[in-house]
Amino acid sequence: MKKNFVFYAVFVILFSRDCSACFQEDQENTKIVTTGSTFYEECCCYEPGYTIKHLQWLDPSNNVIVGPGTDSKVYTEEQTDCLSLHIPSASKPQAGTYRCVTKFEEKQYKQVHNFDVYDPVYFFGTKNNQNLVLHNDSRITCQAKGASRPLMRWYKGKDGQNEIFNETGKYEVTQEGLLIKNVNNDDEGTYRCSASILSTGEEVEIDIEAKVMTPPKITQLLASPESVLAAGEPLMIECLAEGWPEPKRDWKKIGDVNPAGNKTVSWTQTNDTIRFKNINPEDAGTYECIAFNDAGTANKQINIVVLTRPEIIGFTNKSIVEGTLFPIFCNATGLPKPKVTITYEGRSLDDERATDYEEEISNFSILNVNRYNEGIYICNATNDVDTTTQLMYLSVLHQPYFDNTYELLWAWNGETVNISCAHDSNPPANFTWSYTSDNFSTIESTALGNIVEDYEIELEHSFPFSSQFAPFGKHECWAKNEYGEANKVYYIRKGFIPSVIENASSTDETATSASFYIEPPINYEGPKVIGFIAEYDEADNYKITDIHPNRTWAIGVPFKLDKLRPNTTYHIKFAAINRVGTGEWSPKMAFDTMDKSAPEPPIWQVDALELSSSKVLKWKAPENNGEPIDSYFLRYCPMEEEQNEESLCKAHQVKAATELEVPDLQYNTTYYLELIAHNAKGNSTPANMSLTTPGELLNAPSSLLSAGAVIGISIVVVILCLVLLDVLLYLWKKQGIIASCCCKSKKRKPNPLNARDKKGLLKDNGKSGTDDTLKRPDNGHKEYEYNKTTGIITGKHSSV
Ligand SMILES: *[C@@H]1O[C@H](CO)[C@@H](O)[C@H](O)[C@H]1NC(C)=O
Ligand SMILES: *[C@@H]1O[C@H](CO)[C@@H](O)[C@H](O)[C@H]1NC(C)=O
Ligand SMILES: *[C@@H]1O[C@H](CO)[C@@H](O)[C@H](O)[C@H]1NC(C)=O
Ligand SMILES: *[C@@H]1O[C@H](CO)[C@@H](O)[C@H](O)[C@H]1NC(C)=O
Ligand SMILES: *[C@@H]1O[C@H](CO)[C@@H](O)[C@H](O)[C@H]1NC(C)=O
Ligand SMILES: *[C@@H]1O[C@H](CO)[C@@H](O)[C@H](O)[C@H]1NC(C)=O
Ligand SMILES: *[C@@H]1O[C@H](CO)[C@@H](O)[C@H](O)[C@H]1NC(C)=O
Ligand SMILES: *[C@@H]1O[C@H](CO)[C@@H](O)[C@H](O)[C@H]1NC(C)=O
Ligand SMILES: *[C@@H]1O[C@H](CO)[C@@H](O)[C@H](O)[C@H]1NC(C)=O
Ligand SMILES: *[C@@H]1O[C@H](CO)[C@@H](O)[C@H](O)[C@H]1NC(C)=O
Ligand SMILES: *[C@@H]1O[C@H](CO)[C@@H](O)[C@H](O)[C@H]1NC(C)=O
Ligand SMILES: *[C@@H]1O[C@H](CO)[C@@H](O)[C@H](O)[C@H]1NC(C)=O
């Protein structure tokens, strides 16, 4: 509300009628107008003889104001008797003293017009919506300007009904505004601020909506999908905050040294949210959200962990010189820190045996590298994100190595000898053969190269020895590479047959057999003994013939002769055999077989598994000592707590078999077994054994059925077949064994015919055949006989 209040102070001074100018009295007035309003003042000339030509308007700077046109802000206008001053739109610079002057007899008269321009009262820097700070002293700003210092008044409520006064202590009215002390939520609402100028009577009002501000509070930093995530995934972090006015958000990464201004951030922010298209490992770190409004700021941090798949660093093929210390490790990056294992896979992955080699190597182990470390190493780095493997081939550079550096070989006419310079070497070695002949050689040391093609440079040689070609002697191969050299010596010597056996004796004689101890001869040059031959015969036969039985044994088997005659003197001689041939016979020696006697004790051969399935006890026939074994006596007694219960013992005699089925053998019982072999000469000493039979559950595979059992089963099957055939025959033709047997049996169940007989239907033996009831429908021609005494009917042609 603006009011223009014009105040005139007019001093009217009466002047005399004898005028000598337009006016002869000075006048002064003051006019105050608001900015922009129009100012108009007349200066009139009523005295006769004087016209407006005698009037002049002067501005505050004493310049003559002229008519409109030149200066549109201030101008004069001529009327009939008056010259009027116009200021169409007043402004502050135009304020000042304007004078209308007239002259008379060199005397000047003037009308003075004090012109003042002032602004109407108005509010400045005053917003309609203002915020109060909770729990603080807070000001609602309301400032006004006017012609003079305005009087500020405050009202609370929509209609401005409650005036606010200074005294309460809650409020303080100042020129800047209303200070509300210790703001609480009730202070929210509409306030009316009024400014009035007493001098002009102006009054303006403004309604201010006040809200209580609350400082921001960050309730949550929400990372989606997670604050821990794998590299490459998109990430969004939301900063949820409360406060009034709605807080604005700023984001920064902690530890970012670059000033925010020209840092190209890897995220984009919209309102309260930052987004990463795909997060990088470098984006990991702490992010801070700063929420701020006029009431304050708040910040909160969130830690973003970027998981990365394992990456193996520097696990690459390497060549290491043997003997150097080589740290074998697998360095892997990744988050979380990967678990690293190194395995050795052998020389080749295809190698079937590779799994045998596969061994785990601790993460960081220093190998004192040798050639056996060569091969494939696989590093496996695994973390929660992924698993990565990398293969490294460790190549070990080393001098040549031979498996054996010296080999003695025997050769003779017809033998072929192979020699090889095969070696292990990295890088491949140069090698060469050299030859030194010995006494038996047919070739000069210098000449072998001429005879054998590429003797020096071929890796392998095969020498067929003959009387013409016999490269006996030393064949040496040298292999060399930059890491060293090695040699291998083959000594090929002439091989001879074994020398005479010097030490042989009989160790064990029975009535029919003899065993020997033979010491291989050593006093010869040649390959080792592989067997022996013996020529032997009864001493008496030597007078009759030169042809005697012989027997060869390979080394390793018992040297035993059997099927000898009891109570006889034998002569025997031996010779040793090697790959060259058979040695000389040793001198003859004699041995005697024993007299016939009772057999040796039998030898138990009990298998628990077999026993559980078949309950068959087995043994091995012993040496019969000249007379055949005719029977065995078996006795077995269950043992109760290691005590032999004589009363429970059972005995069996077994003829011409070396096994016995014992069905009454209890499972899971300890038995004392005694077995005696018998021949014409008597009983052997008993073979004793204590045996715990297995538990019943022990299941034997059916394949363990003995041959005897198989034969037994076959026989039973055959018999069953025959019986079945016979039954069919009986049913069909009333013929066969059953027919004949059962017709004689008195125990047969009563035939329906017997019942009839009881009724006296079949009294006459001779006529029975004609009875229709006896005829089978499809067997009408069949004739039956009825035996009155037995009550049995038989077919006339049955086989009885
Ligand atoms: C209100 O009180 C303050 C100080 O107590 C004083 O400066 C101010 O002029 C007073 N205002 C009014 C309108 O009385
Ligand atoms: C920031 O940008 C200015 C000018 O573009 C450059 O001179 C300054 O080196 C930059 N600062 C950083 C830390 O990159
Ligand atoms: C950001 O805030 C403005 C104003 O509050 C709103 O209009 C806009 O929809 C917001 N943008 C998003 C992406 O939320
Ligand atoms: C609240 O008042 C205290 C002391 O009076 C002052 O330090 C603080 O800056 C004020 N808070 C606001 C948001 O004005
Ligand atoms: C593993 O790699 C890291 C990064 O390249 C390196 O700092 C560290 O020394 C390496 N560790 C070993 C044992 O070489
Ligand atoms: C492997 O060994 C190095 C050196 O000893 C060690 O720094 C590293 O932590 C180990 N790495 C693992 C996965 O055990
Ligand atoms: C690597 O090791 C992890 C666990 O130790 C296993 O699950 C994975 O199969 C291994 N990878 C290979 C290729 O051997
Ligand atoms: C490492 O050695 C293996 C076996 O010799 C080979 O197959 C592979 O290509 C080699 N890798 C590199 C990177 O040389
Ligand atoms: C192997 O022989 C070749 C050619 O004869 C020669 O160049 C090389 O130096 C030899 N290497 C060694 C280790 O003697
Ligand atoms: C061994 O006996 C067989 C026939 O019995 C005979 O042919 C062979 O020559 C004999 N061997 C020796 C070395 O006497
Ligand atoms: C054993 O032989 C000797 C003579 O060779 C003979 O006197 C003796 O009666 C024989 N003994 C038996 C039991 O036959
Ligand atoms: C065998 O018998 C003993 C005692 O007589 C018993 O403790 C054991 O469990 C039995 N074993 C089997 C396999 O039946």
C-alpha cells in the first residue's frame, strides 16, 4: 500500500497593488513527491505590462529551464499568463530547489520551490518463504526502506491477528527482522511484517511463511547391488538424507588428491545417487556423501570393495642351469587374495605317468635345480571370484648324463651285442664313440671306423659277433654340451662257458627223491649261470649203459629229483649252463635213496574262504616214501577255550582223495585237526592244525566250487532229467521205472479204483480189462491188469 502524501507549506505574503513586475513578492514552498510521480508548478504573471516573457524557471544549478523538446525530463510550458514547470517522472537527482524569477527595476523577485523526491516505503531482501533453524536463535528477515526509517511491526498467524511484542523474551524486533529465540517447531507458520513511515503515513505489509529448518541427517548410504562386488559390475550408491530444506548432496572419494574441479570422476551423479557403469578395481575405496542445506551439513562414508579375479604374474616358461638356486613361486593378484597352489605335472601333460609325478609345491620354495625338476608346473590361483591357472615349463639346462657309466658285456660267436650312447642332455650334446681293442679282438683299435659305418657318430650300434667280426674291447662314448661332458664305457669281453661245478651235495633224500645244493661256479669269464643240468642213474646201470637220464633246472627252482627207486645208490654229475653254453661235467658223486617207509605227514591246505562255502578240508599228498598212500585218517575236535573236548571228537578215514567234506563243521568254531597218511609201511606222523572256521556270513564266490562238486551237480542234473523223462513216460504211457516201482509199492495212496473195489465192482480178475471206466478216453486200446491182492493196476505191457 502506497500513499503519496503531499505536504504543502505555503507562505502567502500580501504585496502592494503598484506592481512593477509580474510579482513583487518572494514566495517559498516545499513540495515532496514520491519517485516517479509528476511535478507541476505554475508561475503566473498578472501585472499589466508584463508578460510571461518576464518570467524564468531556474533549476537547482541555476540553469534556465526551457520548453519541451530539448530536455524531456524537465521543461517549461507557456500558457496565457503563466509559465509552468513540468517534471513528468520525478527522480531523486532532480530533487532540489527550483525557482521562478522576475525582474523589476533591476530588482529580482522569485518564487522558490523546494522539490524533494523520496522513495515510497518498500521491502528489500525479504523473502516470502523463510527458514528457521531449530534449537537456535533464528531471524525472519524483513527490511524496509522509506522516506524515513520505517517502524517495523510483526504479527503472527494467517490474518496477522496477534501482534508480536518485544517484551516476551522470545522475540526481538530489530530493523533487520524478527529474531526468534530458541526456535522450536511451534514457531513454524505465517508471519506478517509491517513497515510504516510516520512522516508520510505510508504502511506496507508482507506475509512471510516461516518453516523450521532441520540440519541434514544421512540415514543411509545404499550401495546396490552390494558394497562388495566384482569388477565390471554396475554400481549405484544412494545417499538417503533427511532435513529441511531438502539437502543437496555432494560426493567425493576419500583420498582423491586431485582437486574436484578438473578431476574426471568415473561416476555420474544425479541428485543423491552416483552411478558406475562398470566398476573398476581403481574405483575401490571410501566414498563420502556430503548432505548440506542452510541448517548445516552432514557426511557419511561408505567403503566400496571391488573384487577382482586372480591374475597370475610372471609365471612363465623358464630355463635354469642345473645347480642354481631357483625360487619357484606363483605371484597372483586378485581380491580377495587368491589361494595359490603350484603342482608339478611331470615332463608332459599327455604323459600317462604324469599323475604319479603330480605333487604340490609350496608357494615359495627354492629349488636347488636338478634335471629331474624339468617339466610342467601349473599354478592355480583361486579366489571367490574365479579361478585361474597358468602353465610354466621349467627347462633345466644341464650336462649330459648317462644312466650307467660303465657296462660289462659278454660276447661270443653268434651273439649280437647292442651298445647305445643314449643320454639325457639339455641342450642336446655332441657325442662321439671311440674304440680300444683287447686281446680277443679281431679288429685294430684304429680300424673299427672303417668297418662300421659311421661308428663315431651313430647313437647306437649293434655288433653281430662272429669269428671274422669280433670288436671286443672298450667302446667309449663321450657326450658334451656347453654345461659339461660325460662318458660311458662299454667293455665287451669274450664270454666263456661256466667252469666246473666245484661244490654240490645232496641235502635231503627220501625213498623216492633227492634234493641238492649246487653252488654256481665263479672261476670263469662269461655271463652268469642261468641253470644247471644233472645226469644221474642207479649205480648199477653204469655197468650196463652209457645213456643216463638227465634233468635241467633253471636257477631259482629247488634242485630236486624224484621218481627215484627206494633203497638204491645213485650216481650223479652236474654242469652249469650260461648263455654261452653248458660247462664241463663235475666229477660224479653218489647218493642213496632211503628205504621204503611210512609216508611223510600230509600238508594241510585249508582256505578259510573256501571252507565257509563248501566245508571241504583239503590237504596235499606228502612224499609217499616208496609205497603209495592208501588212506588218510582225519580226526577233528572242537576246542572249548583252548581245551580239547575228547568226547566231541570225530574221526574219518579217507581213501584215495586229498579232501573231505565235513558238513558238521560248525561256523565260527575253533577245531583241533589231526591228519595221518598211511601206506603199506605204516602211518605218517600226524599233521596237526588248529583251525577257526569263519563266520557264516563269509560269502564265497561260486567259482570256488571244486571240480568234484561240479561233477556231482552235473550227475544230479542228469539224474533229474532222467527222472523227469521217466515221470512223463509214466504219465503218458504208464511205462518206465516209476511205473514199475510205484505199481509195486504198497504205500501208494489209494487209487480211485480201490474205492470202487470196496464197492465190489471188480470182483473178477479176468474181466477187469473190459471195464470202460478203466479206459482213458484217448487210450482206449490200452489194457490194464488189476491185482486183487495188492489193489494195484498195471498196464499189461509195462516194463515190470
Ligand atoms: C526490542 O528490543 C531490542 C533490545 O531489547 C531493541 O533494540 C529494539 O529496539 C526493540 N524494538 C522495539 C520495536 O521495541
Ligand atoms: C587441472 O586443470 C588445470 C587446467 O586445466 C591444469 O593446469 C592442472 O594441472 C590440472 N590439475 C590436475 C591435478 O590435473
Ligand atoms: C532429481 O531431482 C529432481 C528434483 O527433485 C527430480 O525432478 C528428478 O526427477 C530427479 N532425478 C532423478 C533421476 O531422480
Ligand atoms: C546455532 O547456534 C550456534 C550458537 O548459537 C551457532 O554456532 C550455530 O552456527 C547455529 N547454527 C546455525 C545453523 O545457524
Ligand atoms: C608379486 O607381484 C607384486 C606386484 O607385481 C610385486 O610387488 C611382488 O614383489 C611380487 N612378489 C614376489 C615374491 O615376486
Ligand atoms: C607366497 O610366498 C610369498 C613369499 O614368501 C609370500 O609373500 C606370499 O604371501 C605367498 N603367497 C601365498 C598365497 O601364500
Ligand atoms: C584350482 O584349485 C581349486 C581349489 O583349490 C579347484 O577347485 C580347481 O578345480 C583347480 N583348478 C584346476 C584347473 O586345477
Ligand atoms: C612354454 O613351454 C611349453 C612347453 O614347452 C610350450 O608349449 C608353450 O608354448 C610355452 N609357452 C610360452 C609362452 O612360451
Ligand atoms: C657341437 O658340434 C657343432 C658342430 O660340429 C659345433 O658347432 C658345436 O660347437 C659343438 N658343441 C659343443 C658343445 O662342443
Ligand atoms: C638228456 O637226455 C636226453 C634224452 O633223455 C638226451 O637226448 C640228451 O642228449 C641228454 N642231454 C645230455 C646233456 O646228456
Ligand atoms: C636194501 O638193500 C640192501 C642191499 O642193497 C638189502 O640188503 C636190504 O635188505 C634192502 N632193504 C630192504 C628193506 O629191502
Ligand atoms: C564268533 O564267536 C565269538 C564268540 O563265540 C563271537 O564273539 C564272535 O562275534 C563270533 N563271530 C562271528 C563272525 O560270528
